[in-house]
Amino acid sequence: MPARLHLRLLLRLAVAAPALPARVTWFHARALCVAISRHDHFTLRSMAAPHQLVVLVRLARGRRRVVELGTATGWTAAALALADPRRTVITCDPNVQPGRDRYLRLLSPATCARIALLRTTGLAAATLDAQPVDVLFVDASHERQATVDEWRAWRPRLAPGGIVIFHDYDHPDFPGVAQAVAELGLTGEQRAGMFVWRAPR
Ligand SMILES: C[S@@+](CC[C@H](N)C(=O)[O-])C[C@H]1O[C@@H](n2cnc3c(N)ncnc32)[C@H](O)[C@@H]1O
């Protein structure tokens, strides 16, 4: 990955930083340095970008129970846990991506304790616990049928007024996300390349 791209990643964080909680910026900056020094191209390409974190953190404000489908190396789970000390983040991924623990070690034990890492698919995770969910962040396979199935499995679990955020909604490499949203007939808003659906109160 060329130095120009590293610089762009750092600049994007610098631009987003004023709108992010300082704890989130500090984590993201240190994680970026580790990823760049370790040539962790997977993480640098797959993580939610800083301007998307700004939107995610705002949407999740005041919402305690967050579920993420697609942990990857845990950066978004960490950001959402850091943004609110009363929040619990449950995140699932059937694949434990290399380096995940290295990034999670940047968190305090107390913050780590609020992140539940499940080694399973987003679909299977929906059956594991029955508590209502305030925010569902869908960032897993990005395939149409899997995304439709995940939404159907998690919809009954959403708290009144809960939100579902589909990452990569307008990403040309992942047409399955927009196809799933269309197939489900969801109406919502687009924010920073993500699709946001709100459950009635
Ligand atoms: C784009 S990355 C997620 C990035 C992460 N949300 C972040 O912002 O840092 C997608 C992840 O979804 C995982 N994945 C693929 N299929 C999945 C499924 N059916 N359920 C849950 N996770 C899945 C992959 O293993 C990969 O780690």
C-alpha cells in the first residue's frame, strides 16, 4: 500500500476528529499506526472510514445495546464501545481475522469487557440471545440473499425506535446490499454511503 494512501487515511481521520469523541479518535489513530506498520491491508480496506464513524457514533447516541454483523478486526466495535461507557457491543464474525486481538489490546480491560465477540454468522447470532437491540450494524457478507436473511432474522429483535445501518450501501463492489434493501422494500435515509432504517416506536 503506497505512502500516499497512508497519508490519505491519516488525513481522513484528522478531518473527522473534531466530530468524534476524543477516545474514539485516539483509538483510531493508534490502530491506524499499528495497521500501517504491520502492512495490514485487510483492515485498512475493510474498516468503516472515519467520516462513517462520525455518522455511526451520532446515530448510536443514547443507544445502549449495539449489534454488529461482521467484526473483522474490531475497529468499529471498539469505536462504538468507546463512544459510550454504558454501551454493550455484541459483534459476530465466523472468521477471526488476523490481528484482531492486537487492536483490541489497545482498549482498556473495562472497555473490552463491554464487547462480546461471537465466532458465528450474523444469521446464527440472531438466535443466541433474546434481548432487544437498539442499533444493528450490518457489515458482513454484503451478499443480497445473506443480507435479506440477516434482516429478517434480526427484525423481531429490534427495540421500538431501533435502527438498522447497512454499510457499503452505495459501494460499487457490493451491489448485494442495495439489492437486499430494495428486495425488502425498506424506506430510509442514506448517510455517508450507508443506508439507515428506523423501526417504529
Ligand atoms: C467489511 S468487514 C467488517 C468490517 C468491520 N465492520 C469494521 O468496520 O471494522 C466484513 C467481515 O464480515 C465477515 N463476514 C462474512 N460473512 C459473514 C457472515 N455471514 N456473518 C458475519 N460476518 C461475516 C468477514 O469475515 C469480514 O471479517
